[in-house]
Amino acid sequence: MRLLCVTDLHGEQRSLRCVLDDAGPADAVLLGGDLTHFGTPNQAEALVAVTQAHCPVVWAVAGNCDSAAIDERLAQLGVGLFGRGVVYEGVGFCGLSAMPPWQRHMYELTEEELRQALDAGNAQAARGKYQVVLSHAPPRDCRLDRTRSGEHVGSSALREFITHRQPSLVVCGHIHEARGIEQLGATTVVNCGTGFQGHYALVELTDTVHAELRIAGKPAAR
């Protein structure tokens, strides 16, 4: 399965189109939050529509610069994965929106709320041969959740889930400067970087997980 993973678009529809054109065909597209920059559900829906014109199979979560209303719209569109699980072509997908408490004026959820959402989604996705978590926030205490100041601001609930469940893949974003790929046990974690700057990831999910970081119009980075 070929997954196109994009996070942190912050409302830049033009950047999304560039990424979609650059990436080529995919079996599914994962939109990992901050679809908008404190925008509206209609703006988020427009980005989903652009993505579905490229690939009909799309799943998404909301980020800290989105809102609970956007999460609700994603659910209404049938693409939202927050607290929900789906199995597609033998792969189980579940998702986490928002971020753990940090700056207090954005879309935040407590670690307990995030933990409950993960458990609910996993219960529906666990029958898949492989498990994929689409999360806006990275797991806590790794290279991919470290801010420029050195603070780790990822989700401890997600880190605990990885430790105990070892999903095949976690796709995240949120910390723009922490773009990268890290292995946590059997789990490949990919922080896709800033979609509004053309950053994205391609993941080939077969018996192994092969992830590449790319920038639209530039060679792949490994």
C-alpha cells in the first residue's frame, strides 16, 4: 500500500496541489492536522475535496490550529479518524486530533482524552494485518517532538500506545522543526514536516515499512 502523508498545510491549497502533483498516485492520502490556520470547517472541507480529486481514499485528523468544529466536519464527510478506526485493504487506521496541553489557546485535549480516543479507534482497527496511527502530535520524548528550545511537547498517551501496541506506522506533524523519521521499537514514526512549504512523506507499507521524506519539486530525502 502506498500512502501519501501530508500535515500542517495551514490553509495553503496551492501547496497541497503541488504536493499531490509531485507525489503521483497513492492508494490513500493521510492528512495529519493543521489543515487550516485557525480557519473554518468549510475551508477544511475544501482541502479534503482537492485531495479526494487526486485520490478518493482520504483520512484526516484536526490539528491544534484547527478546531473541534473541523473535527466534526471531517467526521460528517466520512474522512475523520479522531477516536475512530477503519480497516482498508487489510490495514487498520485510527487517529488522534488536537495536541496535549501546551499553549492553552488552541485546540487541545488532555492526555486522558487522547488515550481514550486511541483506545476507541484501535478497538475498531485492530483486526487489520497492519496498524497505522494518524496523529497530529508526535509521541513524547523523541526527536520528532522536540522544539527549537529543546522542549519535548508530544503526547505521552501516544508514546504509551506505541510502547504497548507497537503499531506498524505513526504519521504525525505539529512540530515543524522536528521533521524526520524515527524508529521506536517495531514502530516507524514519521513527522512529515510543513505541508505549506511542500513537505510530505511517501510510505510503502508491505511486509516492511519504507518511508521517504520529500519536498515538492526536489529530490527525495531519506
